[in-house]
Amino acid sequence: MKTRKIPMRSCVGCTASKSKKELLRIVRSPEGEISLDPVGKKPGRGAYICRDPECLKKARKGKRLEKSLECEISADIYDRLAEEIESEAGK
């Protein structure tokens, strides 16, 4: 049997390379809306982050999400993402 290739992605917070299933995808839709993409199928430009609130803090401090998504991200969006990541980590 052939072994399947596991897609790897880098976290924008800690820059660790992990499998795509271990990371959360944050997507900027064509309309400019930023949201969490738990399935990984939403259309738009995406960035991956660990399910750890510390990684989001690192990404926010270095403006890595803004660079990756190529747009400005307001503080309320970061707060909403932090709440969603904390709820995902609790699962």
C-alpha cells in the first residue's frame, strides 16, 4: 500500500511546521472578512496558527497575521480570534 503524503503548514506564531490537521486556518474572504476556518475549505487567503493562545499573541505582536493575510486587522478581530481559539483549545 502507498503511504499518503501529509500536508504540512507553518504556524505564523511560533513558525513550527506541523500537519495541516493540527493547525487552525484563519482566512480572509474575497469580501475582506476575517474568520476562523475549522474545516479548511473556505475560499480566500489563509494563514495557519497553532491551537495555542500564546501563538496568537506572538503573531499579533509581530503583525505576522497582517503580513500573511495582506490586510490590516483591528483589535476587536484579534479579540474574537482569541476567544474562538480558546474555545477550540477547550474541546
